[in-house]
Amino acid sequence: MKYTELNDFPADFLWGASTSAYQVEGGWDADGKGKSVIDTRDHFPEGTTDYTVASDHYHHMESDVELFAQLGLKAYRFSIAWTRIQPDGTGEVNRAGVDFYHRLIDALNSRGIEPIVTMYHFDLPAALDEEGGWGNRATADAFVEYARILFREYGSKVKYWLTINEQNMMILHGEAVGNTGKSGATGKKGLYQQNHHMFLAQARAMTLCHEMLPEAKIGPAPNIVAIYAASSAPEDAIAADDWDAVRNLLYLDLAVRGTYHPLAWGYLVERNLQPEIADGDMEILAAGKPDFIAMNYYATQTVGASSGDASDLAARKGDQQIVRGEIGLYKAVKNPNLQTNAFGWEIDPVGCRTTLRRIWDRYRLPLIITENGIGAFEEPGEDGLIHDDYRIDYYRRHIEQLQLAITDGVDVMGYSPWSAIDLISTHSGAAKRYGFIHVNRTDSDLRDLKRTPKDSFGWYRKVIDSNGADLS
Ligand code: BGP
């Protein structure tokens, strides 16, 4: 629908920016931190750095937060490294690690920046991984114990909590996000058992949060994108619905309704991938209720009917955004209406509106975008600055669509793009940059790690100052 007038962004809209611990912090073994699966990972794409230093935010925290304040952020979404809090993932608490996040949260609050805390962003403690990781039900118990520590320590200072970042990508693209494969069987059946245990952990953490912190709000943070049918052929519509169920709705229905989405469950049974569900599990899942849905949105996906043979599979590697197809389920199709970024990810601002509308329509819970952004190769020009007009253009077009979604009646409570500052990409090392702030390092050379605002920094500041009214 086209409107003659658009609704304003709500006065308390959370204009944010995001990072995750392992991608930004460095200090991988500082002050008693234990190893996570990211630290024990031994496969990195050729030529890319590991995460030992990252952007060294651990040692630049105060000045980074000062820059975030200059950026005008109303919110900052970051993750807590479980292994700083509990080096072995269970038992002993590491006071120095706990204190680091106290200092970070205090620094944010003192500048009026709302902390949005992701409890777990891909970096499972290696000690738990050794014991079978998410394949082991005990990891769900460990997560709840860890959640209790976080709520006790930070509950009086943090209102917004995110449980697990992109659980759907950990299941669908575990390789890409650093799973070591030690967490139980790597076969799909094992992965769906891990998935089930993560849902139990999440539901129990949500219930615990509401018990311990009645004022706090908690929600899941999957990667959600609208799925388009490749054509008006009815069979393509079926394939789009099927993939939507397996990629998106499986994760949202369990988080919100505590039930397995019927199409997704049918898919699991048909392929003999269904997890074992113990007595009482469905009650635990039903009891855990989110207050909002956080979602990471990068681009829609387009799919067609399966041919039922290997021709369903595209000759490319899949990742969070690039679909390959799955024999008997759907065929991945390139959307001829969309351009791609330098890394082959499609760019679809209108799809952001579509995604928000669909999720609001289905769940009627407030929504917040906790990731959205454009990865790019960037080197400072002769003036020493990054002129990232493509990033400004990307954000402008997405924020326009957010406002349209709000005018459509969707309750969007915030927008927290990826990323606040340059950090190490999940796939492509230091060369794939997302930040409003440039960090002077490369994959092979740590240089001086100096921070320099990019052009998008001043632009986003203006957007925030005008509460989304000035996108020029
Ligand atoms: C999401 C992850 C982030 C981040 C982002 C960009 O899936 O939650 O951690 O990495 O994708 O992905 P990449 O770094 O692979 O470009």
C-alpha cells in the first residue's frame, strides 16, 4: 500500500547498533576467560584472521562507548561471552569477567544508552562442547545456571535480554558460524536434537527471567527473512511455505507458542530427523513466553518447487543468507529484481517491510531488528577517511521501509544495525567490514587498531537526532 502520510517513529524508538563478543572483544584469554568453541575452532577461510584480538574492544571499551555516545545511540546490542562469566561453562564464576560487563553496562547507562544483552552468540564454552555441547541435555541446565548469574548480576541495570543469537543459523549453517562438530553428532538428526535442547534452554531462561526480573523483557533473536515464491506457479508457493516453515517458523513457533510448527515437524518426521522429546519438555516449552521478538534481517530468499533430484542444489556454498536448495524441499532461485553486495548477499529493503508485516501478523509481539547491514571491503582514502555512501544508501532504504511497516501498523520498537564498529566477520575475516567506525587493522596486520568514524557515522547520528525524520 502507498500512503499519503507516514506515521512517525515512536518517541522511545530504540535506535541502536550491534556487535557480538567474539567478533569485537579480543582479549580471548584475558583475566581468566575460558576457551569457547570460537577459540578452539581450527577451520578459518583462507587468509582470514582468527578472533584472538578482533577489534580489541576488551581493552578499548571506555573509549568505544564514548564513540557510541557521540554516534547518538539510544541502545547498544552486545553479547556476553559465557566463558568470561564461567570459564568452563558451569560452576566457578570468574569475577574479573563479570566486572568487565558491569563496567560496560555502567558506561552505557551513564550515557543514556540502553543495553540490549544477547546471552549467547555462537560462542559455547569449549568445556561444554567437550561434554557433547548442545547434544547433551545437561548443556540446557548449564545455560539456565548461567542465565541466573546474568540476571542476578545485571538484572537491576539491564531491561532488554536476548536469549540465543540465530539458533536457526547454528542448525542450518553450523559450519559457517563456527560449530566444531563436537557438540554431538554432526548429522542432521543430531543437529535437530541440539536444536530441541536449545529451545528448552531458551524457554527455561525466559521463565526464569520473568520470575527474577518482573520488569525485564526477554526474547529470542533468530535470523528471519521473508521467503518469496520464484513465480506464481502454485508449486512454487508450496515450496516457499515449506522453506519458510523449516527456516523461520520452526524457530519462532517454538519460541512464542512452545509448539513445533506442523509443516516443520512433518519435514522432520519424513526425513527421520525428529528429536527425542522427553516427558515434560512440551510443558517447559509452552511455559516460556517472550515479551518481544528480535530478529536479524539481511535479505529475503527466493525459492521454487523442488525437482526432487540434485538439480535442486545451486552450485554455490550456502551461508546465513545464501540458500543452496534442498533435495525434495525447494530449489534456490536467484531473484532477478535484487542487486547483491560485494559478497553475493542480496539487498532487499522492501523485503524488510514484508518480513516485519508477516511476523507481526502471525505473533502480534513487538519486533526489533537486531541486525541489518552491508559488508564491504574498505580502505581509507587519501584523506584517511572511509566514504561509505553505499552504507548510507543501504540504511536509508531500510529505514524508509521500517517507517512504512510502522505505518502499516506493525509494532516495531527498535532498529539495531550491524555493526556499531568494525569487527571480524563470521565468514570473511577482517576484510568484510560493517561498522559505523573504522578499526585500523587487516587480517594479517594488527596496525594500531585506531578508531575513525566513517561518513555513515555522521549520517546515522542525524537520523537518530531527528528520530528518523531526516534521512538526507
Ligand atoms: C549474522 C551473525 C553475526 C554477523 C552477521 C554478518 O548471521 O549473527 O554474528 O556475523 O551475520 O555475517 P558475516 O560476518 O558472515 O558477514
